[in-house]
Amino acid sequence: MVNYLKFNVSYLAFAFNALPFLRADDVGYAITEFMWFRGKPFYPMGALTEARVACLHLSTVFREEFDEDNLDLVFMMRRPEGGHFFEIVLRSNNGTIYGGWVWGSDLEVLDEVVDGYHVLLTLHDGEHARFEFSRGLGRYRFVGDRPVEKIPPMLDGDRSFHHSVAQIEAERE
């Protein structure tokens, strides 16, 4: 007797209001970049299912007002220890790339532009944290003296994962 498996239950589905450009494969590939960090899984799938997304034009160069396929995306991803990170996906006619990550709260897009992209500002530990696009890196980077580092999950003796964020010394340029 042969018993064929039946795949009747969907594990993960897009929200009913997810627009086609949010479901595009190029966006999915960029998402896989921020789901992992330094070669290790960083976010659990549950964090992605709970993510909130903002669609906007961060680029001033590749801006086509009514072209939704070139809208940049910012994902607000929850952290297990509370708070969230903002993960950036940059889109243009030249392709879609992972645009870096930003920490803090109250994310603002400033009118100021660096390397063709709007400057981002957040609030972290009572102070503003500034993020500028770096053409050399191809993504947003923190500009200041108190960066936060993503620490990938660590597998401890009881086989559970832990995420943490640590303050690190700023590298002198």
C-alpha cells in the first residue's frame, strides 16, 4: 500500500492586502539577506510574519513617482528582547538590494540627502542616531560614535537560541 503525503496546510502566506510588488521575488531575495547575519540565522520566521512594512522613495536618483516597482521598503522587525530593528530594501530599475539596517525608534526620513539617498534619523537611548547611505558600501550606515551591533543568535548548552545587542566601540575612519 502506498500512502502519499497530502500538503493541505499553508505554513506561511502573504497578508490579504500585500500588494504584488511586496510579494515580488527580488524583494524575497533581499529579505533572505536580512533574515541572516554574518552567516547565521538572525530573525525567526515569526518575526517576518509580524513585520510591518513602509513603502517610500529613499532614493532621489531613481525616483519615479508613480512606479511602485521602484518603491524602497523598510521592514520593522521585532527583536526578542524588545524593540525592533528597521531593515531596508532598496529598489530601482537597476535591481533590488539589501540596503542595511537601522536601530532605534521613531524612524524619520529627513529632507537632507547624502549619496543620492535621504538621511535617516532615529531615537536611541535618548539621543538621535543618524544613518546615511554609503555608495561605497551600497547600504545605509550609522554616522556617530555609539554604534549598536547585531549579535547573531548563540546556541547554548540547553540548545536554545538567544539574541542580544551590544554597544561597540566606533571604528575610527
